[in-house]
Amino acid sequence: MATLALEDVKKAFGATQVLHGVDLEVADGEMIVIVGASGCGKSTLLRIVAGLETATSGRVIIGGQDVTPLEPADRDVAMVFQNYALYPHMSVFDNMAYGLRIRGLPREVIARRVQEAAELLGIAALLERKPRQLSGGQRQRVAMGRAIVREPKLFLFDEPLSNLDAKLRVQMRAEIRRLQKRLGVTSLFVTHDQVEAMTLGDRLVVMHQGHAAQIATPMEIWERPADTYVAGFIGSPAMNFLPATLTAGGTAARLETNGLVLPFADGPRAGEEGRRLTLGIRPEHLRPGIGGLDLQVELVEPLGGESVLHGRLADGAPITAKLPGALHAEGPLGVIIPLEHLHVFDAETGKRLDAQA
Ligand SMILES: Nc1ncnc2c1ncn2[C@@H]1O[C@H](COP(=O)(O)OP(=O)(O)O)[C@@H](O)[C@H]1O
Ligand SMILES: [Mg+2]
């Protein structure tokens, strides 16, 4: 168990800059999920922590020790991959014991650790089997077991659930979370799946094009996304965005969008009039009502207790609303934007404005 710190970690492959300087501090026992679209640099960052890839600059510090120059074997971290990487000709026991034998641990210690991990994972009855005689979920548990027996300072997970079907993925997700809490091992978990990220992480790192766009708890990220990228990436269905202009209206400022005028708490500073903004509103925060936006609903997806409505504004812009109940309301519908749920971003930079309506 240990803390982890990344200090201004940069990585280029040739002329391609993949990581632009990532800083992160992870507390002892914390579960951090690194989430982002494919190609944003998640695996590269994890591999740099593991020592499988060398950072172009920056430092990796585990438990207060600068491990940047150390080989993977000297870093005391265990990695679980998407493809499990089990040895097909070895039994489950031997797969789990392999790393410990390499390190020359006594036979009794190996037997005890493998047995304990197997019981923890519910695979004690499978120790004599070969990987091909196991289901996908069981193989995933063996891969986890192999990491656990090493009693590492850090667990690193690179999309370990991606090869499982949807139901098993949800089940294994809960198992990993329980196990991680119980063992208290500091962990980095990489995924492109925002639901997985929200449910697993004590905190999330939302990555975008080699930057950490935001580092915060799942709820902080959902309630106060730092920019339009994070706002659109976290949340399903995704947040609606509307272009708006900041205008002066007596003492208060106003946000004008689609013929709608909303008050804005912070009056425009000199020269800010006419500033272009992006308004964000989550589908679940829209409410039926008049005096807001007029939608033409084109499709209703019933989810049982609630319905997702896909509609368009007069100018053709798409809007999604998630409303309670089973609705069959194709056609015109008025929705209102509760001001306490309105997010305001700068249109140019995409950054969140702190002054809220
Ligand atoms: N060994 C490599 N050589 C060249 N480019 C690489 C290498 N590994 C990764 N990349 C590039 O770095 C970027 C980030 O990759 P990766 O970290 O695997 O993303 P992610 O895991 O978020 O999908 C991608 O554009 C990828 O093509
Ligand atoms: Mg990857």
C-alpha cells in the first residue's frame, strides 16, 4: 500500500505528443479511475506508472520514492490487462503462483497466498483447471488473483472488463470495487466507459487529448464539469448544449438563446457584452412547462419508469429530455430550464464560468 504522485508527466512518440503534462496525487488506498475516449493517452499513462513505457519528462513517485528510473520489476506494482494474459498451458494455481516463484518465495508462502486469494475470489475449486476450461468471468478472476498474490503497492487495471458481456461486466465491476476496498490497495483503473468510471472511482481523471481535463469525485464532475468536453462526456444521455449571448438588461445580465432570455447572476463586466457562451442543461433536469424551449419531439424511448425524448428546436438543434413516467408525446412539447441546473461555459475556450444564473 502506498501513495502515488505523478509530476508533469509528458510523453511523445516521435513527433506525436501523447501526454501534455499530467499531474496527479493519489492517496493511500484510493481508487482512481482514468476515463476518456479511445486514443486520449490512458494506457500510455498507466504504462508509464508501471514502468513499461518511459516518460519523455516528469516523475512517478510511489510511496514517496521516485521510481522514474526503475524497471517494472522493481516498482512493486501489479497490472491487470483487458486480455488477462494467462498462460494457456498452466493450471490456475500455476498461473497465480508464477510471479511468486520467479521471485523465489518459499513454497509454503506461495501455496498460502494463492489459496487465500483464490478463496477471496471464489475460485478455490478451480485451481487445477487450465484457462481454456474457464468462463470469461473466471479467467478475469484468475488475472485478478495473480495481481493480489503479489501483495503490490499499487494495482493498475487497463480496461479489464472490456471483454466481458454486459451483465458480467456489471457484476465484476462490483466485485473489483469490493475487493479493492477490502484489500485497501491504491489503484488506478483505466476505462473508456463513463458508467464504469462513475461507479468505481473515489475520484476520476477525465482525460482529453493527453490532458487531465478534470480531476474530482464523480459527483463533483457531474455537478460542476470544468469544461464542455467533460460536461458532454460524463452523463447519459449527454448534456444538451445551446449557444447563447451575454447581453445587458438593466442591472442584471441576460443569456439569450433560441428566443429565450434567462437571467444571469453576474452582471457583464466592461466589454463583456456580446460575449458568446455555451449553455449546458442535462436531459434529466429539463421539465415539461411553458415559457421555456419549444421542442418538436421526434422519438420517445420508454425506459419503464422514465422516458427519453429526442426532439428539435425551431432552428433544428437537437435536444434530449429525460422525463419521469411513460410518455407517448411525439409532437410539440414545451420544456423549461431550471436555473439552478444551468451550466454556463465560455463558447471559445469551453471553460466553465463560475457565475451561475
Ligand atoms: N508505442 C507507440 N508508438 C506510437 N504511438 C503510440 C504508441 N502507443 C500509443 N501510441 C499513440 O498514443 C495515443 C494514445 O494511445 P493510448 O495511450 O493507447 O490511448 P488510450 O489507451 O486512451 O486509448 C494514440 O494516438 C496512439 O496511437
Ligand atoms: Mg488503452
